[in-house]
Amino acid sequence: MNPLLSKLQPYPFERLRQLFAGVTPNPAYSAISLGMGEPKHATPAFIQQAMVASITSTPSGLSGYPATAGEPALRDAFTRWMKRRYALDVNPATQMLPVNGSREALFALTQTLIDPTSTAHGTPMVVCPNPFYQIYEGAALLAGADTWFVNSDPARNFAQDWDSVPEAVWARTQLLFVCSPGNPTGAVMPLGEWKKLFELSDRFGFVIASDECYSEIYFRDEPPLGGMQAAAELGRADFKNLISFTSLSKRSNVPGMRSGFVAGDAALIKQFLLYRTYHGSAMSPVVQAASAAAWDDEAHVLDNRAQYRLKFAEVTPILADVLEVALPDAGFYLWAKVKGQDTDFARDLLALYNVTVLPGSYLARDAQGGNPGQGRIRMALVAQTAECAEAARRIVQFVKSRN
């Protein structure tokens, strides 16, 4: 058995299951879950129809093995979307690959990039934001790397304190994960922050993996800045040492399709394709057909974004009456500060009001003097507006009953 498996920590939802063991939710209330970030809005009918139609079409049906690089029609759809969204001209043959969701790709890219034999400065390092998406840590550990967590600063809109990373850590770093818009904070990285990271990458040679799966759910007038967009604005049109991850799950409400793409540095994409060819990561032809249809349509994305904006506009003021919480830049999470232990808050809320939230400490690690998720909860506003508002009102009752 791979000994590195023993380094993995329990996934947040396994920890939540253990926390709730023995808890009997109050039967006077129907269950409402704000725990898992799983989109609940309806999948657009045209995406479903494109998938069904492709089953009997030629040559995109199920009768042949799909190419790992994806069909040209799909990569062309990626290209058109990047042009519309970011005003970027990206080569579909050399700078893009389809992936089976960003989670799979984040893990696989880490295995592709990390060189555990390169120990001139010590064990290879992967630098992660803190709090963070748990795949970053697991992928790093299973690739044989150490992890260094960079805490977010609530006083600076939850920006990561990159200046706190010692030079000796950067010297060991082979991969840096960034998430913008962030999970769970919703913070968007500005151009100046990207400039800092690109300069560090040039100096120390590490790759930047930019997780952008929440990029299409935002609440400001200006859409979030993407990593490749930032690179182009800073004169880095070759996207050196940069790979961006984009997903349909949140944008188009199709988490069950497991569909997204990566784009960026052509030299890295070439090696990633080689890895994926052996790994067996080709996307199903029917998923490719449905994905191309989704990437080429923006009307359903506008509708999806409008639903989230209305939901957050209703729910955030309710919760702000009793919690330290504010509308995020983007994403579908509220990252709220609570009194006392976040685990106690989540357990007691379930017991008394049958509402599930995720303790913030489960999404972070003790690092650089503390756990930045301690004393916070993450609420995923993925259900319909009425259900989220009802959950918010119950949380208000719960908080007032504790004071």
C-alpha cells in the first residue's frame, strides 16, 4: 500500500459526519443543508438535449474511444469562450485540454508536475492558500511533496499574506495553488497580487495552478480577473508556468457531467496531455457534445448569476443582523464569523433547527500561528431562495437564543 496515503487527513464531510454522530435534529423543522457546495439550480434543457442527441450521432456517439485531447469542436468552443470572457486568443491545439471536472485535473496536474527527486533545497513544496480546497493538500501529499499554508487576512478582504512565506520555502516550491474567486471566502485576486506571484514564479521557477471554478458567479459589476487575463495584461502572453482551471459545474449547473478544461503554458499542457494519455482521463464523447453547447451559450449563465444575486441580496442582510458576514466578491458561499467554537455552532444548530453548515476549521489547517477557519462557518447558498432564506431565519433564532 502506498505509505503516502497515511498522510491524508479526513475529508471535511467525513469530519462533519463524525461531528454529527449521535445528534438528533429537531423534528419540528424540515432539514435544510447549507453544507456542501453542490449546485442545485436546474440544468438547462438545451445541455441535456445536446447530450442525448450526441448518443446517436456520428462520429460523436459511444461506439469509439474518445481522444484524450478532446474533439476539435470542443476545443474550439473553449477558445471562443476565452475570447468572449477574457479577450484572449488561446491556441486550441496546444494551450487547452478538456478535463473531467477541475477536481480531477487539480489532482492529476500535481502528479504531473511534482518531481520528488529534485531535493537540492529539500523536499519539494506545494504552497496553498489557507483556508483551501482540500484536493490541493491531498494531491501534494500523494505526489511526495510537503505543503505550506498561507493564511488569509480578514482585514484585507481575505487576501493571502504571500509576504509571510520565507524565501527558503519559495526555493523548495514546485507548485503554487491559487483560488480566485476563493473557496470559501469569495475573494478575488487583483492584478497587483498576480504581478507579485508571477515575479516569484519567475524567480524560483514554480508553476501556478489557478483554480477559477467560481469565476462566473459574481456580485460586482466587473467580472473577476482570471489568471491568464492577468498574465496577458502584464505582458506574459506565453502564460509561462501558468495553468488555469475552469469548470462547467457551477457556471452551468452540471456537476454530474464532470466537465471543464485547463489552459495555459503550452509546454506544460504538452506534458499534462502525456500524463493524461496514460492515466486514462479522456472525456466521454456525449459529455464533450453537451459541454461544447454549454460553453457556447451565455444566456443560461446570466440567468444563473441573476438567481444567485437575488438569493444573496435576500439572505445576507438577514444573517448580518446577528453574524459578522458580508456579501463576497464572488462564489456561492457566505464565510461568517461566529461566537465560540465553530464545531459547537454547527452541531447545536443542526440539533435545534435542523440546518447544516460546515465548520470553518474543517477547511483550514493550523499554520503560521493559527487556523484561519476557526470561529467561522461556511454556508453554501445553493438551494432555492426560499429555502436559503428560511435557513437564515432559523440561524438568526439560534444565535439570539445563545446570547
